[in-house]
Amino acid sequence: MKHAEILSKLTLTSVLGLFFLATSPVYEEIIKIKWEDLTDVEWVWENDFYQVRFGEVAEQLDGKEVLVEGFMFPLEYTRMHTTFLVSASPMTNCFFCGPGEAESMVMVTSKDEVEYLYTPIKMKGTFKLIHDASMGVIYELEDAEFVED
């Protein structure tokens, strides 16, 4: 076999291998949420209540598996949590007390308990838009899993 034939077969094999590796669900890249993309919302007063209109990026993320990185805001006074908020800012910059709004947080429902940390955490799950803003939350991460560095 000539060198050119061997090289062409190796190249074809390499290309096919990379194609199958790249398209394998195991190696799909997870979309990392950018907080600035979530701030693209419009609040409209309708039917005696503020309604939210989401930006294009948030609409495209709806229903997709994503990675959210931010600061945990526990909703209960305990060390371990399955439901909590993840915020763009730490608790010292609380969105209820400071300049942040609903678009600066994501409600997380975790598959397993997550221990409260003061440092930023990463959670992976299904991103959902919440169209009923009456609870003050407009983004949700369902079936979330804690991601270690």
C-alpha cells in the first residue's frame, strides 16, 4: 500500500471518528447561561398585573439543558436544599434589598440535596421560562444536578 493511500484511509477514519465523537450525546456541549442574556426582558402592565416578555436568547433556551453558575439563596433555614434560588450576585447584594430584579435569579429544583455554599455554584438542568410572574420568579431550572469543578 502506498503512503498516500494509507494517509487517505487514516484521514477518513479520523474524520469519521471525530464526527461520531462530536455528535455523541455524551459529548454534547452544555449551554452556559449568561446572566446578561437573562436581563433582556420587558415588563408590561396588562390585566392589572405586570407581565413579562422574554428576550430572544431566553426564548431559545426554554426547554434546553443548560448550566447556571451563581450564588445560592436558600429558601429554608437548613444546610441541605433541593429547592433554592441561584442569583447573579451574592447574598450581600440581595435582589430584594438592592438593585437586582427577577431576571437576576433562577429558581432551582434539584434531583438531590445540595449543601449551602457561600461560593458560586454550578447547576445543570432543564431551563424553563415562567410566564406567570406573580411569585416574583421568571426563570426555573428543573431536574437540576450539582456540577463540581
